[in-house]
Amino acid sequence: MAETLRKGTRVTGTERAELADELKRRYDSGESIRSLAASTGRSYGFVHRLLTEAGVTLRGRGGATRRS
């Protein structure tokens, strides 16, 4: 599904719901938003928005934290 989308095309209706389900499944299995965006040819913001619309609890950014 994700590979058939062309960059910049509008995604609506059932196609959007199917894409959201696929991205949700892949994100829940450990893929990052950036890798999902790269593999689908969509922007980070688009993937982020779809995941939040699908009700995904997003992971933290990770990395080192600062201590006082």
C-alpha cells in the first residue's frame, strides 16, 4: 500500500485509513517515524499526523537526558 503512493498526492477516505493502519502496525513493531516517512515518500509531519489520528501513543525522543 505505502509503496504505491506518489509524493504529494492527497490521501483520503479508505486509502488514508488503510495507510494509517499499516503505519500504526509498523510503528508499534519498532520502526521510527523518520524511517516510515522515508519508505513511503511522505513527510515526517504527514506520518506523525496519521499516527496521532490513528490513536498511536508516540514514543519519546530517546537519547541522553540532562541532569541538574
